[in-house]
Amino acid sequence: MRGAAPPPLAALPGWEGEDHGAALAAFRASAAAAGPPWDALGGALARPGDPRAAWEGAFAPGAPVPAFLTGYWEPEIAAALAPSARFATPLLGLPPGDGPWPDRAAVMAGALAGHALAWAEDPLDAFLLEVQGSGRLRLPDGSVRRIGYAGKNGHPYRSIGQALVARGAVSAEAVSAQAIRAWAGAHPDALPALLASNPSVVFFRWLDLAPGRGPLGTLGVPLLPLRSLAVDPAHLPLGAPVWVEIDE
């Protein structure tokens, strides 16, 4: 027996109160960068008219898919453009060549230091900035510069949170950035070894973005609060619109 057809967009919980114009503008920006078939569809939806009607005329919901959602933020960390005793953790630019490049332990020992864009004050802040992939550097003169993802060193990523869980230092239910930070504060001498247990390193590039604009996503389009979503292209094409319902 075939399953019941998904309801129309108009029947989705919360659809009535959605800001369809804002959603359409966000979709069109991503669609233009995503290429076929989304760019043509985004262009077609640019015609004047009712944004809600445009959505309902062009799309129908597919079958619901359970997924795990996490939040994203753009960290702002203390950093400097030159190394010092205070600012000693390099934030690396992408080296020339095809890689793989040295792993994190080697980087922490000084490898690739000549490719540093800036130097962070706190090594854990620098590590978490790599996890997020972009951020804001608050420099000693009070100015802020933006950096974003440029590549990886080619080594596998290993979660330091899961490493702490495996050691019994943090429970699986409690592991979070806050829990990792609390552990690091209580065990500063053990932090370097924990960070080195993840051989993956993220490289950055400078971003010339207005202060009020979000960081760049995979498509090179600034992320928008409550409008942008990171997806796995193996399961969902980049640029495809997604309706999210969250069980709180």
C-alpha cells in the first residue's frame, strides 16, 4: 500500500504565519549560487506577485525526514596580527600545494607558522573557531576582522568532546562546548594534548564583509538568521528549500 501523500504547503504547521517574502529572498540568493536547476527556478520566482502564492505554485512538500539539528554561531575571539607571549596560537591561511599538510600536533609544534593570518589569545577559542569555520577576530586596537573557511589539512576530524567522553571526564549527555571549556579551565596543562588528539586543521582566509552581514556559507552566500541551513549534499541538494519543524 502506498503511503499517504504529504499535505500541501498551506497545511504545514506555521505556514500561515511565515514571512514568505523573506524566505523567498533567501532562497533566490542561494539558488543563484547553487546553479541548475535552482538558479532558473529562483529567477522565475523573481517576478512581482504574492510570495506565498509563488511558493505554493512552485513547490510541494516531500515526505518528512527526521534529522538532527544543531545551532551555528560566529565566534568573536581575541587575536592579533603578530605573535607574542599573549597571542601565541596561529590561525593559518591555506598553504600552497595540494596537501595533505602536517597534522595538528605538528602545527602546534610550529609547522606552517609562516602561513599564519593571525594569532589567537586562547587556544581553545581558536580550536572552536575552526569547528565553526568562520569568525570575527577582535584585535588589540578594538577593530574587528572577519575570517572564513579556506580548506583543511587533509587529516581526519576527531571530536575532542567524544575524547573526553571516552576518558570518562564528561558524560555523553553533558558534552558541549561549555562542558569542554569548563574541563579546559580545570585542566589547563592537559588541554594541548586534548587538542592534538584531533589531527584535522582548518585553514582560513580573510573575508571582506560588512559588519551586519552573516558569515559565508558553502555556496559563498552570507548566512541569514533562521533562513540558512547546513545540509549534507549526500542527502539534500545544496540550494533546495527546506521546511523545518522542531520538537521542543
